[in-house]
Amino acid sequence: MTRVLLTGSEGYIGSVLGHRLVAGGYQVVGADTGFYRAGWLYNDGKDRPALLSRDVRTLTVADLEGFDAVVHLAELSNDPLCAQDPELTFAINHKASVALARNAKAAGVKRFVYASSCSVYGAGAGDEAVNEETPTNPQTPYAKCKVLVEEEVSKLADAGFCPTFLRNATAFGASPAMRFDIVLNNLAGLAWTTKRIAMISDGSPWRPLVHVQDICGAILATLRAPRAAVAGEIFNVGSDDQNYRIREIAEAVGEAFPGCEITFGRNDGDNRSYRVSFAKISQGLPGFRCAWDVRRGAEQLHALFEHIGLTEEGFKAPPHTRLVQLRHLTETRQIDTDLRWKHHDFS
């Protein structure tokens, strides 16, 4: 695997993964529509891949010819965003992702790595850990699309086309294209800017977490693995010791941000709670191990915020919250209701 197309290369995961692929000796081309381009939180000075400013819905077989692998990250990226317009979510996250895989296969691409999500387990099974054999129970359009893509792309597998599905736990950690709409990053931003974390829930639901660097490590390990180890496989991405109750995540952030007050509420109506087993990836994906936990990640974010002098304005800037940014682009008529750019020539 030498030539890789990375969709979503300017996103939260992609802006970290692009550099790691380049540093790993891959010839990488990124594809990204640029919705969050204004949201660069910090400059790490690292080399990144060449970029196609393209919506994944427009990528053709010809665009994919010559690549050995496609790593597909580019979708609408969380539950609140996808719930705004389920029909559009299915068009982008389901139909366009399956079309991309079909085009990749037609173009002779050998491997297709799909960023799925542990959210496919939905409400889970209480305190029992779910695994890759557990029936999925998606609660949201975002999670339902992940299940559909897994099901349909897996049917494309044959001797010449090797798809792998990585069900990532909830991501956290520093990225130049920062997201503050995911739990640990959001709590860290609140702790830094307001010195207060006010939880609307009682903090009892379970969430599996995984650092963005460890997600990138899983993708790199998948590309490097023998075909037989990853062909058609589903892997939960994370580690067993990183199943946390929300309360524990908040407390870890509080420890990393001295002077932060933490309060808890009752039940906010969010019934998503699941623990996940990561035994399969630890045993079956050569070279993969998680290097980060929430305490180290919270300390990383504290050091970053201190280094860049993060302000409340910066924390709340639209590009760092996906739903807010897309609303901004729509309301200012930069994109249309189908999330396609309205091009204006200001040259």
C-alpha cells in the first residue's frame, strides 16, 4: 500500500492522520470540501498531503484510479448535526459512502478503510460490554448510516477489494482542526474558559473513549496489516480500560484543570450508554495498542490551551462545533441546503 486517498483530510481526525501517513512514507492525496477550513486552532508545522477541494459526492472512478487504498473519514460527523436533516444525512453518510466504495473497487483500489463508530451499539446492554458480534442497535440517523455502510460495503469484498470497518470509540485529544463538540474536548474547553463544568446528566452513562492519535494508529495498522487479518473485518477501536462513566471523564478533566468546579444534574433524556470490548483489535490487528488515556489527554489539552492562550471566543468559534459551523455557512449563503458550496469569484 503506497498511494492513499484520504477523504476528510482537513477534519478533526484527517488533519492528524494526513501528517502521520506522509511521515509513514505513503504517497497521500487528501480530499475535503473545506467546511471547517477556517477552524485551524493551532499550527503544528507538520507536512500534510496534497489536497483536492472536493465533495466526496463528486468523486468518480477516474478520480480514484492509481490509488492502492482509500481511507474514508468524510461524513457528517455527529448525532446532533445528522439529526437536523436525516434525509440529507442518509444521502451523504450512507449513499455517498457506498458509492465511493463502489467507485474505488471499479478503479482497482485494493483496500478501503471505513471510519465507523461504536455508536452503532446505541443503548447497549447496560453494564455488559458489547463486541463486534453483538447485534447493532443504532439510535440516531448518524449511527444508522454507519450500520448501512458496513452492511453494503462488506458485500463488495472479494479477492481484489479488501474493506475494513473501524468502529471508533468517542474521540478526544488535540488536533489542529479542533472539535469542541465531543465530550472530553468540550469539558476541557469549559474548564479552561469558565472554570466550571455543569453536567446536565447525573454522569452515570458509559462511554468508550479513544484518543485521536490512537485512531490514526489503528488506521495505519490496518493499512500495514496482512490482507488476511483485515479483509472484511470489523474492529472496535479503543481499549478495555477506556470505558468510562461520563462522571469519570468530567473528574479527570477537573484534575487536569485546577480550580475547576464540577456539578451534576439528573437525567438529560439521552439514553445512549454502552461499554465496549476491544479484545478483538488488541489480539487481531498487528501492531495496534492505545497509547493514551483520558487523564493524559486532558493534560495535553491543558498544555495546548495554555500555549495558544485559548480564549472563550476561540472556544466558541463556529468551526470548532460542526453543527454551528454548517448553520453559519448556510445562513450566510455560502452553502446551499444540500451542503454544496455556492461559488463566487472575488478575484
